[in-house]
Amino acid sequence: MGIAERKERERADMRRRIVDAAMAMFVEVGYEKVSIRNIADRIEYSPATIYLYYKDKDELLYDVQKEAFTELAAHFAHNLTAADPIERLVQLAWAYIGFYRANPELYDLMFIIKAPMNAEGEQEKWKNGDSAYDALYHLVAECIEKKRLRFADPTTAALSIWAFAHGLISLDLRSRLKVCKLPEKALNISIDDAIRAYLEVIKC
């Protein structure tokens, strides 16, 4: 292994350590409560070392977000097993809800807080969301082609389905569903019933 190759591997290893530590700490105590110095202390390096890789905490969170979307894509791949596209769409909906319930703090970093989007700057496309959105888009496009959904346009269908599920999740994540005055177990059942009802409405 040459010097340049070894240095590149060392940089990749250090970036991996920083991202892993940051993800763990953001989930444990919340993004706002974690500083670059805290992360440096966790990996036993100086803050200056982290600044060699990331200009600020928002840029670091963007890479953490990217890792989280890789996990979500793997979660989809594991759970979408049906041959029938409409059944896979149902599986995707429950996989999405299930991912949130297992990782509420991570979901917040991925979809709710604004901070990682600051690293996007003037870019028109949010690349971190590609894998999850593409999985939904291509699936609904297949459903529409086979006349299994009450939509004519895949983009409209993908946005509608995503917005419905994300809306329920966001309300639950921010404790706004307490307005329903239901105990937690009954509230989860109510959310599940709403998802089932919506999926039935959009099927052909």
C-alpha cells in the first residue's frame, strides 16, 4: 500500500469515527446539546481534528443524515418482499412507520430539524433523500402502470403517500396527537388504522 493510499484510508477511518460518534450523541442527547468539542472528547481527539473534516456541526449532521438514510434504504430492502407491487407498497408504509417507531430521535435528524439542510447551500436537489424517495417513486410508478392505484402521476402519488405518513409521524413525534386525548397504546392503534384506511382509499 502506497503512502497516498494509506493516508486516504486513515482519513476515511477518521471520518467514520467522527460520524459514528456524532450519530450516537445526537440520538442520545439531541443535536442542540452536542458540540464539536463533545464529539472530539468522545473520540479522544481535539476539536481541531474534526474541523479538518467538517467546517461546522451542520455539515457533520448532513453526513450523519446520509448514514441514517442508508439504514432506512436497507430497512426497506429487507422488508419489501412481496411480488405484487401494491402489497410491496403496503409493506413500505409499515416499514416506514416501523423505522420511525424504532428510531424516533434518528427520524427527527433525518426529516424534522432544519440544520442538515443548511449544508445543502444553493443546491436544488436533496441528495440524502434520494434512496428513500426513489424506492417510493418507482414503486408507485409500477402500481400506476398496472392500474393498482387511484393516481395518474407517480410524483403526485409519491408526494401524497409520503406526506400522509410523514404528517402522522411528525404530529406523534412532537406530541401533537395528544389533542386526540387517547392513551399511547390506543393512539398507536389509531395511527395504524389511519394508515390502513388511507391505503385502502388510494387502491384501485
